[in-house]
Amino acid sequence: MCIPLSPEVVEALKSLDRIPDSRADIPRPIANELLTHGLAYESRIGGSLNMTAAGRQWLNRCAE
């Protein structure tokens, strides 16, 4: 079963897969949705967003 995500959040998750250490500029509401679902985590030092294993699994199973 996949967590339903908006198209914007799916694109942000895909960008975390392509861009190391989330150098992508992700709007805060989208980042918060990824964090809330456990699909990403925020680095304490740089505040960058990184994909979790759950985020990778969601991409592999649920992304079109």
C-alpha cells in the first residue's frame, strides 16, 4: 500500500533521488510533507533534506 502524495511532493522526492544532499530548492510545505511521512530527513548541520530508505522504497513501488 502506498501513501498518497501530491504530484508536487512526488517530484520533490524524485529530486532528492537525483540531487545529492538536496541541493534542490524544495518549498517548506512540501519538505514538511516528506518529513511527516518519514520519506526524508533533515540534516542537523546544513538543514539539507535527504531521502530515507522508506522514501527510496516508495519511489520504487509507487512512483509512476
